[in-house]
Amino acid sequence: MTSSRWPLGFVAFTLTSICTSVQAQIIPDATLPINSTVTQQENRFQIDGGTPAGTHLFHSFREFSLPTGTEAFFNNSTEIVNIITRVTGGRVSNLDGLIRANGIANLFLINPNGIIFGPNARLEIGGSFLGSTAESLLFNDGSEFSATNPQAPPLLTINVPIGLQSGSNPGAIINQSNAIDSNGYVIGLQVQPHQTLALMGGAINFLAGVLTAPQGQIQLGSVGSNEQISLTQASTGFAFAYPGVRNFNDINLSQQSKIDTSGVGGGAISLRGRQISLTDNSVITSTTWGNEPGNNILIEAERLRVQNGSSISTATFGAASGGDLTVNTSESIELIGTDNIVNIILSLFSKPDIPILPKDGLLTASFGSGQGGDITLTTETLTALNGGLAFTAAFADGMGGNLILNAKDVNIINAGLMAGTANLGTAGNITLNTQTLRMRDSSVIVTVTLDEGDAGNLTVNATDAIEMLGPLELPETKYLAQQSIGVGATALTSEAYGNGDAGDLTVNTRQLTLNNLAYITASTIGTGQAGNLTVNAEQLQLSNGGAIESATMGFNSGGNLIINVSDTVEMGSYPTKQGNSNSIITVSTRGASAAGDLTLNTRRLMIRDGGRISAITFDSGNGGNIDINASESIEIIGFTPEESDASGIFASVQPSTNQNLGNGGNIQVKTGQLTLENQAIITASGQGKGNAGNIDIQADAISLSNSQIRGITAAGERGNINLQSPQIQLRQGSSISTNSSNRNGGNITINTENLVGLENSDITANAVQGNGGRVVINAQGIFGTNYRQQENPNTSDITATSDLGAEFNGTVELNIPIVDPTSGLVDLQEGFVNAETLIDQRCHPGNPQRSSFIITGSGGLPLNPTTDPLSSDQGWVDHRFSDQQIYPNSQVKSKEIVEAQGWIIHENGTIELVAETTNSRPNSSSIPTPSCPEL
């Protein structure tokens, strides 16, 4: 938070000026060609003379002060347009009386040493008023009317003034005026309708001071040393700009100070300074009545602080639009209230037909058929504390204004941003663009309708992160929805309480964190349509009661909830004083209309410690569907620390006093690895009369450990389960079940390669008062579990039974390929071959004189010497292993291969295959089939 630092010199000057009694001093300085004359008549000081130049009348005084109850009367001719007055004597002007002029003349009062308007200071002039502590007034011909160099030759001009030139240390301007008009209204310093009231100088300080310019404009400009302010003619007097100003000074409104341009067509207000501060119930406002549109409020500074019951506002009570409120600061905007944000919200909602505007912050409103003004905030850092608000509203037929916030950092602590309607008019939209949004301690950003009008849309764009931290304990107020959703929680929400529709809510960020009963919700309680809720993020973390919800509790359908998280969704809970601290993502209905659908797309989903994704119906409306796509994995583990609620994915029909007939929604899950551990649950259940939804899961692998996938019905039907995964494993008492108490059991279909059920893990489609369901398992293999007619607490079972008897049992189909252990074996001949019959009996040992059959060398045996003899053209095959080293191919060019035409038997018995030559005659390659007697 930026702290206020007021210059010590300025504070000392202020206190000294207030405490010092002043004397009536209106003394001309005799520096003009035609000098001013002052005549005192009791409490009135009449000012005549001065130097005219066309429609200008110039006055110059050494001192210019008015004690309480006195009057300074400029007795000008009615042809005069501008009365230009300077104070040259070096003393502050203390003005606590009436300043009056003739006709419609504008009055310029320049005193570089300072100007103080006392509590009784008043204006009675026909034109605009400019009070300035600049040292000179500039004209378009290059001349100037200087209060610091009055002895220079006068160059009085008939040209229009174009600017103000500040000196080395411009004096302060203090306004304490709270003068009352004849009707008893506090008007302070006031100009006529459609005129300008401007204060331009160094530091500007309001101490219970009031400025009013009905249908006109009020401009405050606080500049530093040696700066130039431009001045131009405008339809309502003058307009000021600061094109070359680099150093500004401070503007402070305190002690119920007020700046007001309200009227039939509200006027414009512009403040330009370094730090602008409103405190102690001070107000800047512009309200329009009738058919004239209101004008705008513009605040430009390095820092703006609005605190302690102070406000800046525009409003319309007629058919015309109200003015816009724009704040541009280079450093910060601080909105610091005086009340708990919960009390402010309850006061707004308790009696919507009797509008009670918040008194802290920045406000625009429509109380007629005209559209309320927009609020646009541009800053580096916005901080809202303790009931500080930026709020747009429609309390009649007109539309509410939009709220646009552009800031690098936004910090909201027990405060809020709101856009609402309490009648036929449509509420405005809220658009927040930031890098980081931090909300805590019951803070709210909300669009809401309390009646026929529609609520606006809420869009939050945070390029870096959104961090929402709620209170650990909620106040004792009405809950807006189930599961710890209520007034007092930190919330981003779009809500419809009447016949109007809620707006859409969109959140775009990199990192979204919701903790300690912080929530994002789109809901309807009346007959209106709930808005859609969309969250786009890279990371999403919900813990300790953090929630994202789309809910309907009325007569129209709920909106859809779409969450797209490119990386990881984490959900968990921790103990709180309130006990139930489930982190939830949910769509729900408590009325006759259907809930919206829930879609979650992410890479990885982790649900722990009682975290829940749910679609719930409590009445006759149908529950929404759940569609989860996690490309990598889903992990669901454990339960809340007090062991009251399991982690899981739930589509349920809850019992109610209305005998609900609403059907539950379906659950569809697609992921890589699905893991459920330690009592985790995926369930589609019907505890009322409505039918339960179906569960459809597609995964690369499914693993359950002491966990359940189940469909349960009490009086309704269905609750079917369809699983498709190559690998499914159930351990430690896990179950897949579609059981029913008063109706038929549901159906289970499993398509897998391997199903493993161990340690009393069951697959059941049982019924108590109805027929058992149907279980169909298509698998390559089932291990550890088997079909049984009844469940056995000591085994893993597959059942479809009914307590009514065996004839009411369901069916179990196990479709597993029949495996033949002999498949793939080669059939052998029934008769074995006698090896002796394969030996030629003519080849037997005998007379050594006879021939013999000798096998040597390459081992080239025929496969069968009888049936497969060596043919005459069969080559030689060598089956021996060579012990010769193998060398890589050489690069020597191969010789031409010539077919052998014969062989040569060498002396050592070796045989060489050769081509035909003239020197020798090779043997023929024809090999006759030998017989042993011939050898």
C-alpha cells in the first residue's frame, strides 16, 4: 500500500494560515495604466477602475483579502467578459466573504503566494471563476500578465488567455468553504450553471470545503515549479490541459469535503495532480436529472487514495445516460472502506427496492431509464481494503455501466468489484486485465441481478496468476449454494436472484489458486438462466474448501462449466474450524431445471484429501454430465482429514423432501493412467427416485487399491459402467459395482487385455429388491478373480445376484479366448522308423580284399542314403565349421568365373575342379550312383 506523504512545509503553512486572524486588505498596487480603486461601504469593498483592454478588465492589488462577513464587489461594466486580477504584494489571500461581479464576466484571481477560501467564502458572478497560484497569465500574442514582475511595462492585450505559468514555488490553495444558499443547501464556492470553477496552483487542500458547478465543470490542477498549464475556451467556460507538465503536486479532500457538478445534465469534473486523496467522507460526484446526458469525471495522478467513507461517483435519475468515471494513475489506486464487505453486500441485497449505495469507493449508477456510466481504471497497482468498492449498478429500467480495470497488480482484501441490477435494467459487464490478481478475506468480484434485468458478464484476464484466499470461518449468513458456497467467502461470481439471467463468467490465467473457502461460481436462484463458467489456465490448484461451481436453485437451467488446464489440476483439503473443507468442482441443481454440464480438459488431474468433482441434483431437475479428459493421468487418493468424505468423481441424485425425480448425470473419463487409492470413488448414484447416470471410462491402464467405481440406485434405474483399458487391476478390497436396493442392478461391461482382481476385490451387479444386473467381461486373461454365485468375503468375486432368489439373478459373461496347450506342436508318425532298414546290407564288413565304403573329408552325407541319394548333378555341401580366419573383402578385382567341366585328382588324393584344357583331360563331372559291390 502506498502511504500518504504530505510536505511538512505545506502542513505548517496550512496550520499557520488557519490559526492566524486576517484583516480586511484590498489594496491596489498602482502598477497599471489605469489603477484600481477600492471603496469601503460598511462590510462591502467596491472595486472600480482597472485597465480595460477590449473585453478584458485588468486589476492589480498589493493585497487582496476578505474577513468573515465582508464582500468584494467588482463594479465592472456589463461589456466586460474577463476580469483578470493579480496580487503582487507577497501575502496570501484570505477570503472568507462574498466575491461578486456584474453581468456574465469571468473572474481570474492570481496570487502566487497562496489563496485560502474560508468557511464563509462565496462567489456571486455570472461567468466562470479561476483561482490560481501561478505567477502569470499567458496570452496567445506572447504577452503575459505577471504577478511577480508587476513593474514591467504593461503589455495588456485584447487577446484570449491561453495558459498559466507557475513560478519556482507555487503557493497552496486551501478551500474551507461550506457556505449555505437561501434554500439551506451547502454550496460552498459555486458558479452559475454551465460555467467553470477552476483551482490551479501548487498543493490544493480541501478542509470541509465544497465546490459546486451545476451542469458546468470543476477542474483542479496541482503542479510543481516552473510548469505551464494550457487554457482554452470551452462551452462551459474554460478547459485546462497539461501537455508539457512533468512535476505535479498533491490534492487532498478531507473532513467531508465535496466537489459537485450535478444538475439537469451533470457537469464534468477533472482532477490532475501527483497524489490525490479523499478521506473522512469526502465526495466527488456528478449526477444528472432529466433528458440531458451527464458528463464525465476524470482523475489523473501518480496515486489516488479514496478512504474512510469517501467516494467518487456519477449517476443518472432520468432518461439520459450518466457520466463515465475514468481514473488513470501511473502508480496506484487505493480504495479503503469503513465496513465489512459482507455487511455491504447484505445491505444491498436485503432491500433491493430501496437502493442503498455503498459509501466507500468508486461508483456509477442508474436510477432511471438512462444508462449508468462506465468505470475505467488504469494503474500499476490497485488495492481495495475493508469494504472499498468499485461498483456499477442499475436500480430502475436503465442499464448499469461497465467496469473495466487495467492494472499490473490487483489486491482485494475484504473489498470488491461489483456490477449489478435490482430492477428491469441490465447490469454492466466487468472486465479485469492484470498480471496478478490477489483476493482474500471475503473479497468479491461479482456481476449480479436481483430482479428482471440480466446480470452482466464477468471476464478476468491475469497473464501471471490469480490467488484467492478466503476466511477460515464464514459468518452466519445464508449460503448461496451447497458445499461451503456463501456470502462471506472470497469469490469470483456471476449470480441471478430474480427473473433475469446471470452473465457468463470467464477466467483466463496461467496459475489459478483457490484456498480457504475461495470460490468461482455462476449460479441462478430465481427463474433466470445461469451463466456459463469457463476457466482457462496452465495450472489449477484448489485446497481447503476452494471451489468452482455452476449451480441452479430456481426454475431455469444451470450454465455449463468448462475448465481447460494445459498442465495440472490439483485438488486437496485440510482441517478447518468449520469441519467440512472439501475442495470441489461441481455442477448442481436444487430446482426443477437441469444442471449444466461439466467438462474438464487437462494433462494431469490429482484429487486428494476429500476433493470432489461432482454433478448433483437435489430436486426434479436432471443432473449435469461430467466429461473429463486427462491426456496423461488421473490420480484420486484418500478422503478428508476427518475421514468424512472420500475423494472422487460423483454424479448423484440426492434425497430431498420434494421426492425428487431428477435423473443423475453421466460420467465420462478418458485418460492415460487412472489410479484410485485409499477409499477413492468414482460413482454415479441415485439416492432418490431418479435414475442414476452411467460411467464410461477409457484409459491406457486402470488401477484401484481399496477404492471403488460404482453405480448405485435406490428407487431409480440404470447406473451402468463401461470400462475400456488394456490393463485393469483391482487390489485390497477394491470394487466395480452397479448395485441397486429397490430396482434392478445395473450393467457392467469391461473390455481389456488383462483383468487382475486380488485381495477380495469384487465386480458386482447385485440387487436387493430387483433383478441382478449383467456383467460382460471381454479379456485376454482374467487373474485372481472368478465368477461366483454369491460373494465370498475371502475371495475376489464376479457376481450378479438378487436377494429375491436365484431366479432373479443376473448374468455374467466372461469372454476369454480358449487356450489349447497342444496348439503349435508338430504331429509325429505313429510308426517309428527302424534305422537298420536304412542301411544297405551289401555294405557290410567282410573280406578285406573286397572294396570298402569310406567317408572322409567334408561330411557331405545325403539326408537319406536310400531315398535321397546324391544325384549326378548334385554339388558338394560342407557342413563343417571353418577354423580359418575370415578377412574382409579385398579390393582386388575378381577374375571371371568359369563353369567347371571336370576335375583332377592329385597325388595327395585331393580333387580339383577345372575347366577343359588342352594339356590335360579332366575327368567327367558325371557321378554314377555307386553301389557297394562296385567299389
